Amino acid sequence: MSTISSVSSSVSSSSSSGNTSQIASLNKQIQSLTKELKDLSSDDTLTDEQKSAQEQMIQSQIQMIEAQITQIEQQATQKAQQQQEQQQKQDTSSSTSTKADGINRPTDTNQINVYV
């Protein structure tokens, strides 16, 4: 059950609201599966084999949901990195767009040296 607490703590670091709502929904699914898992142990109508089979199935579902959460977080991280790279490219292109035109920004062939 320690993985569930680590997953919920990593959810708070997600930046996008769409991703956050998806992750919150997945966490609710994990919580309901965890509750089912706890209820399963107190169920007397099933045999031990049936209980262990259901327990394995529920645990695999929890692992699949955790994998989905990880994938969503990785996609959000990649998207943020791409946006940062685009911003850096725009910043560098805007700084190089101020070319020397000879008026206020002299060129090598068009300079005025003023000595007073």
C-alpha cells in the first residue's frame, strides 16, 4: 500500500489541469480497488484460491492504473520541455533579429566615430 501514497504525492506536482483531473480520477479508481482488496480479505463466501485469484487481479489493475499515471506525468513533462525549448528558440531568434542597419545600429562599413 506504500505505492499508493507515493503516487498521490506525485500527483500534486502535475501542472496541467487536464492531466490533474485525469490523475485524480485514476487515484479514485485506485482507492476503490484498494477498498475492494480490503473487503476481499473479510469475505467468507469465497475460498482461499478464489480470494488469491481476485487479489492478484485487483493488484494487477492497480499496477496498470499506476502505469497510466506515470505515462500521463511523463507526457506532461515532455510537453513542458518542448514548450521551454520553443520559448528559448523564440528568445534567441528575437535577439538576433535586431540586425545592424547603419542608422542606430552601425555596420562595419557604416560607422561614425565622433571625437570631442
